Amino acid sequence: MYPKNTWYVACTPDEIDGKPLGRQICGEKIVFYRGAEGKVAAVEDFCPHRGAPLSLGFVRDGQLVCGYHGLEMGCDGKVVSMPGQRVRGFPCIRSYPVEERYGFIWVWTGERELADPALIHHLEWADNPAWAYGGGLYHINCEYRLMIDNLMDLTHETYVHASSIGQKEIDEAPVSTKVEGEEVITSRYMENIMAPPFWRAALRGNGLADDVPVDRWQICRFTAPSHVMIEVGVAHAGKGGYDAAPEHKASSIVVDFITPETETSHWYFWGMARNFKPEDRELTDTIRTGQGKIFGEDREMLELQQANILRHPDRKLLMLNIDAGGVQSRRVLDQWLAKEQGA
């Protein structure tokens, strides 16, 4: 159900500070840690001695030490040593290509020879000091495609997020969908409306009046297999909307990395990158807290949606014009899966 010949966000660097991290990605049990000279490593979370999870061990001198009997593993999946034992003939375990980039650790769970780091998408906001980023991680018990559907159709904001970013004008504004190569883009523009609570706070954070009409935009960009970047913002009405000068708007990119865990669960790395007042850490924390609450509301809805679908597997889900972004994204995913299975 999920492509494996691709780079997924596996974790953030702080998650492997001082100890290994065990995480299941695309059905694979993997342990992530820092090996020699601080370089990130990833191997199968399985000790070849007695099958214990290596993630319950520790790192010593760049080697991963099993917490059961002290067997030491190298970053290449080869057994290095074990106290009082001769283990050089032990079978190797699988190692995975990993890259540390843009403040994330990426893993490739497919065919090793296809793992080209150049395939990791460039993230301008992550390398540019004019941008600030704050985010978090949720484990969500629903298949990753349901999250893609959710992010490619923001109509639900009016109902799921009524107290923060939702407003009736979202329902009333037309949405357009287009496909450019393997990228799916949905967009919605609203003019001369009042900003909802989250965006009023963002306007104040940027030193702008929050009690005047604004133009609002939502541009969702799906990149296979599971990344969604959403350009969002508000500008004082009549100042150019999306194209308004920076002094008239508060705009950001909602960052969504969706990493499959199993057929019915995923890891959701969420965040927001903004290009106004990047030095203001208090503002970053405020936005992160507000956004975390918003995505928590999504989690509740999606997990209950997944439970319903599992209870009624034969029921066909209905599609409307607002679902076009999700439908087109799934078509791209189907092409990826067919290509991978054909190979």
C-alpha cells in the first residue's frame, strides 16, 4: 500500500540524542542511532544472537550494543564482538540508507542501490535564515493516505477546527485542482473576510492590525509519496492578497511529512515555517502550540474514521468535487506502486 523506494522522514535528531531509537517504518522494525563520529546509522532492530530489540541497548564508541547480552553491531549490520564469545561468523542484519538533512533524519526502506540522496526534496525554508520553523510529531492510527486526503481538502477546517482556523467562507470559496507532473496542487482564495482566531494572532505577531478585513489563501502541494506543503496566509484586504508585500501580510508554509508505519498507522511530522520575525522564539513557540492543538483535532477525527472504515470494509466512500486533490494524489501514488511492483 505504500512505496518503499523513496526517502521518508524517520525521526528528528533530538530523538536519538544519547540513546538508540526503535521505530517501525513501512512495516520495517528499524533502530536509529549515532555511530562513529556522530554519523547517523540505521539497522534492523533485531539482535542476531537471541532476537532482542537492539533499540533497548546503547551506543558505545560508535557501536550499537545489545542490551540483552552485550553483542556489538557495526553500522553496516555486521557483528563486531561479544564479551567472551567468538561471533565473527554471525549473520549480518539489514542496514538502511539514512541521511541527516534539513533538521530531519531520512530513511530509505526499499532497494539500497536506488537510494540516491539527491532525491530528497529541497526545502528552501530549512536552509534560509530568513525563515523560522517549529513543529512536532504525532503517531496516528490511520493509514497514511487518509492523512493525505485530509490535507489536500481543507474544507474540513470549518467543522473540525471551528475555534482556530475554520470559518464558513472556506465552504463558500471555490477550490481548484491541477496536476503538474507528479505534483498535485489544490488552491482556494478568499477575499475581504475577517480572519479566524489563529490568523488574527498571526497578524498581531507580525505587528499588523487583526480587526480589519483580509484576503486569505490556501495552496496545498502534494509531492509523492507522502509530503504535503501548504502555503497559507492572510493579507490586509486590497493589498494584493497572496502577492502582497511582506509588510501587509502574515504567511507561512504548513509542513507535513507523513511516514507510513503499518497498513493502518503512520508517523506524522508536522510543523509551520514562516518568513516573518524569524528571530522571535516566543512567537515560534506560540504558533507551535496552536498548531499542535489543531493537528490533535485532526488525529481524533482520522483515527475514528479509520476505525469506521475497518468495521465496514465493503462500503464505498463517496467522492465530491472537493475531494479532487486527494483523488489525484492517490492516482499518483497508484502509479508509484505499480512502477515499484513492476520493477
